[in-house]
Amino acid sequence: MNDLRAARIIDVNLNRLTEGLRVVEDVVRLALEEPRLLAGIRKLRTQVGQDVRVLRRQVVVSRRSETDLGRGDRFDRAKRKNLEDVLAANFKRAEESARVLEEVLKVSEPRLAVKLKAVRFRLYDLEREALCK
């Protein structure tokens, strides 16, 4: 990836997306215990991992976590009162990251941008299903 700025945005949002998906998967698996919903989330997480595997290797070299302005706690002030809050927050985290990736990748990886749009809409459906449990 030639554009260091875009690479950093992509790197951060790939991490955010996959981290959010992992939290959602664990809450659904261990707290909701919903096998069908778990299968859908796990399938989505696995597919995202495969789709971004090469890109992740390309952008990780741009990472500057030690100087990231978002590193401090002032960027994460949302309080979580229960597991439903954790679940909802991490769905939003994954959805927002998918949107950022979709937009930034329209420049350099338009096919992947389309895939991430589909991921975002799949997350909307899974979120509705999970939060209604």
C-alpha cells in the first residue's frame, strides 16, 4: 500500500472490526448460548479474516500504536453496565469499522470495499437478532 495515511486507517479499522467480532462471538457463545446465531457470527468472522488476510499483512507495517492519538482512555468513555451493553457496543464497533474500511478501500481495493459493505449489512441483521434474544 503506497498511501501511509490510508494504510494506518485500514490497519486500525481491521483490528477494530475483528476485535469487535470476537467479542460478539464470545458473548453469543458463552452468555446467550444461541447455536444458530453463533454459527452466523463465526462464519462472518472467519470470512472477514480470509478476505483481509493479504491486506492485513500489507498495512501492519504502517502501524504506529505508540504514538496513536486514540491510545488514551479519553476515546473510550462508554460505560458498560451489563453484557447486553457489551454486545451492543461491539456490534456498533464492528459495523462502524466495516463502514470506514468500505469507504477508504473504494480508492485502492474496490472489490474488497464491496465485500465489506456486505459484511456491514450482515452485521446489522445479526445485531437485530442478537439484541432481541
